[in-house]
Amino acid sequence: MSGDESDGDGPDGDGAAVVAAVEAVAERIERERDHLTELDSAIGDADHGGNMARGWAAAAEAARDLDDPDPQTVGKTVGKTLMSKVGGASGPLFGGSLVFASAELDGGIDAESAVAFAETYLEKVEDRGDARLGDQTMVDALTPAVHTFKKSIETDGLPPLEALAKAVDAADRGVAFTVPIRARKGRASYLGWRSVGHQDPGATSTLYILEELLSVAADRLDAEIPDVDATSPTLPDDAKAGAEDD
Amino acid sequence: MVGLVVVSHSERAAEGIVEIAAEMAGDTSIEAVGGDGSGGIGTVPDAIEAAIDAAADGDGVVVLVDLGSAVMNADVAIELSEVEAVIADAPVLEGAVNAAVAATDPSATLDSVREQAEAARDIEKL
């Protein structure tokens, strides 16, 4: 990455926060490597843990090497590294989607650009993987997370950290949803009905990534992680008044 | 002219397919790309993007792919590349040979070459 693309705003800026998030994700994925591989060995080819750990370690290194980068540059660098290092379908799904979604962060990170980033990421994963909700894939964790985040920001007007905390809870429920359903995409789909009863590895690593984003966001804001629940929406006062009129 | 790219999980398979197709390809620009970049099996979007750029000769590029993640990585590469490129939904070897023949037609277009590559799905061997 060339130096002239670096227009971050120092160690306390958004670019540095994204680098910290990528490092946290890399550490988490490394800790969960065996668990992810175990999940994948039940329904796939037992390489998700190793592939993701290798890719995120390389991505964290590439992110650290950037000189005072802006968030978009970090996202694109990490995405490109994941594309070339993760391998299999996870490379284009996790990495390719990140490259394209990062373009939404060219003006920095705020509530609006974060929603646009999340929506683009989901759209790219769906299109590239040709997967929809209920196919027992990462889409099952990502969709509830993105929908909950968008709604929490745009409709409920929640602070971004609270919206993100709700999104993580939604993703957690999405991961649980992958267990009792049949795989219709990816290698697990070859198992047919035998895929029922297994937790999807890609949905699981998606949850871990979101949990680390939340943890780093709370840390950077010097705030506690809000104790929230995706199933109890907080309506702003005017929306409540509107709802009563229905 | 329309250019061609052959993508395989194996670099040697991609090169072998290009070797066969090139016999029919005349002056057509045809690039092989494959492998995970460190000697193993896989595909890498950046490498595919570079191959598309190298194969481009003014009238776009038709991309032939083998399996699974090669399709997704080619898709990412096409979206990243400035070149107009399309994936042919065709068997990689037969499609590459058909596309090579089609690309030598003076009136060949991106669509006509892709269509000829995709016609390879119907080739009967017995």
C-alpha cells in the first residue's frame, strides 16, 4: 500500500481502531482454531479453522504494516490478504466482500457509513455464495446481525455501540439457527439430511468476528459492552407514539 | 480481439489446458492461471485479475473456470478488474477449446465467444 493513500488520524483515530479490531479478530480466530476445525470436520473438509487462522494472522500483519491508514485502506488491505491467504470459498466470501464493502468507509466510520458497510458486505456474501437465509451458511449469522444493526441505528436511533451489541446478539441467534436446519450451500449440502444438527463453521466465525468488533469498539470508546437483547427493540419516544396510533 | 483466461485449482492443469486450446487459438491472447500462489492447490483473485489484464486485447475477456471457489475468485477478479470480462458456464477444457476457435472469427464478440464456450456443455463423446 503506498504512503500517499494514508490519511488516517493517528493512534486514536478510526484507522488505528480498525487495525486493533483486525488484530483482535486474528487472536480470537487463532484461539478458536481447533473449535472451528472441529465444527467443519463434522460437515465439511475440516479446514475452516486452519484457513481462517492463517488468513487473519497474515491480515493482521498487513494491517500493522500500514502507515497511519484510514479505515477504508485497512479494510481493503485486510480483504485482499484474506482473499489470497484463506483459500477455498471463505477467501472470496470473507475477503472479497470486505474489499468491496470497505469502499463505503471512504469518508470514515460513523453510524451511517457503518450501516452501508454492513449492508454491502451482506449483499456481496449473498451474491457471491448464491446463498440465502436458511441455507445453513454464514448468511444465517450475518443477515440477522445486519438487519438488527440497521434497524437499531435508523429506526430506533440507538447509539452505535448499543446497535452493534444488538447485532452481535442477533448473530448469536443466527448461529443457533444453523443447527436444526439442513445445509443447502457449500460442502455440507452434499450431506443432505445428515447436515441437520450441526452448527455452521462460517456462521460461527462470523459471530466471533462481530464479537471482537464490539469488544474493540467498547474498548476504544472506554465504555462497557451494553447488556442488550436483539428481541427487545428499544423504540424512541416519537416512534412509540406513532406505534400507538396504528 | 477477445482474450481468454483459463483458471484452475492447479497451475499445471491450467497451463495444460491452455497448451491444448492454443493449438486452435491463432493469434488469440490466452492466459493460464491457477494454484494458491505458494505451490499448492487453489485460486487467488489477484492472480486471476492479473491474468485478465494480461489477456485483454480490446474486446473483453472470456474466463473459463474449473470448480467451486475458482468460480467465486474469478467473480471477484472480474469485479476488481477494469477490463470487461465474463465467466463462461462451461466445462473448462472443452470450453477453452471452443472459445479459442470462436475467438479467431474476425466478427467474434465477447458474447459470441462465451456462447461458443458454453456450447461445449452439449458435446457428446460417445
